[in-house]
Amino acid sequence: MSWTLDQIPNLTGRIALVTGANSGIGFETALILAQHGAETVLACRDLDKASKAIERIKTKIPKAKLHPLVLDLADLDSVAKSVASFEKIFPRLDILICNAAVMVPPYSQTKQGFELQFGTNHLGHFALVGQLMPLLAAFGSARIISVSSVAAHFGKIDFGDLQWQKRRYAKMPAYGQSKLANLIFVLELSRRLAAAKSTISALAAHPGGAKTNLQRDLGWFRGLSRNPLLAGSALQGARPSLCAATNINAHNGSYWGPSGFLGLRGSPIKLKIPERALDLATAERLWTVSEELTGISISIPIELQEGSTNG
């Protein structure tokens, strides 16, 4: 039986954070989580846009518990400040959906000098997950969802030139690298969580084709990407990450996306993980490089078994 939004359980008492929640897939994700009772934090670069998104949700769900959070994933200082702000309000985090992304902009850099797509899509989320880990571990059973892309299936991690300083910049390959990094990272995180016997789960999803503002820099290809035969609505694009975040049959290390033609549309299903995302040496190296570049070391909580002690 196909998974549907009707299968989302009552999320009352759960705390969720969605990055890039002011528009598109992120907005629809936040709306659906709030609709099912989750206290939802909309993490966005612009406070005014986050506040307006909250107003839009409130018109549909007046009693929704919603909070804006300023988060610029292209600035590691902003990531740290966002986590500090979150910690002042919430004692834990149950659902983290790493949704925000930039797609094929002209070449530019993050505040710390990283290529914008790799720095925002991967390194920013890596730093966010690392600093939120204590709150994710606070009450157990939390889920971390990394929103990748079909572009990951064609991406390549070039450790010799991650920041595109030695080659002529190519926007789409750079995007593919960043989204493959999203997938490799969350799979490595899932393995480390499993090894630590943690009750936290890390899963991946991709939205397929969805008509959102993310494609604004695609040029002539933008029209093709918005063809109704190839791309669905933002809500349809949100379904795989919502499935990964709430489906009781979605387990640690699994990958979810649309079931239809080329994975662009359709009901969410568990997908086969592309071979290029499964290389353990690449995963280990990406993790180490990401720690070095961000200055964040992700500490995986170790679950103590019954009868064990700290020492």
C-alpha cells in the first residue's frame, strides 16, 4: 500500500525543525508537521520571511505552535548562533529536516570561503547536525532527515578540488557534488548511530521534481523542470521527507523518494541507494574533511545497555 500523508501519526508533544521553511518544499513540510501537532521551528535566513510563513500557516492552522529561527547555512557563525538560540527555548529536538539548499547559482562563496553550494547544502547542515546532536539525543528516538536530490545519482566528490578553485566552475556538477555529499553524510551518520546503538535515526529523502523557487537559476531548463509531466507541486515534493520523518516503517539508513518515472513524481517509496553513495572510504574521508572545514566534531551518543555503567 502506498504511503500517504494520512498515515502521519499525531505529533503532539514533538519538536521539529525544518531548514529553509519559508517557501517551497520546506514550507509545505513545516505546515504538515504543524498540522499533525508538532511544535515546529521554521529555520530561515530571513526573519521577516520566516514570520510571514508562520502567518500563512496560522491562517490554516490557528492553534499551530510555530517559531521562527534565523539560520544562514552559508555562514557557520550563523549556524552556531542559531543552535544557541534554539537551546535557550527547547530542551530537546525530535525531528530535524535538513531541507534548505541553493541550486546552480553563479559561482560565489560562503562567508567562510567555501563554494556556495557545497558550503551551504552540505557543510552548513553538517555543522548544524553536529551542534544539535546533544538535543537530538536528549530523549532518544529522534530522526534526522537529509533532503538530497536525483542529482546525487550523477554527482562526484572531487576531494582534490572541493571548492572549485582549480577548475572552471560548472554549476550543475557542483550541485550534484553537494547533494551527493548530503546523501553520503547521512548514510555515514546512520552507520555511526547504529554502531553506538543509538535510538536516533538518520535517513535520506529526495523530492523528485517539484516546482519551487529553487530552480530560479536554471535558465532555459527551468521551463522543462516545471513541466507537469516531470514535476509535481511543492507539497508533493515534501512527501518523501515527511515519510522519512514520520513513517514507522522508515528505518535508520534508508532512502526515500517518489516511485514514478525517473523518480520525479509519485508516492514515496524506499529506494535503492546509488552505488556512488555507498563507498565507505569516501564516506570516512568526507566526514573527516567536513570536520576539518567546519571545525565541528560530531559526537555520537553511545546508548548504555541495561546493567552497564559509566566506569
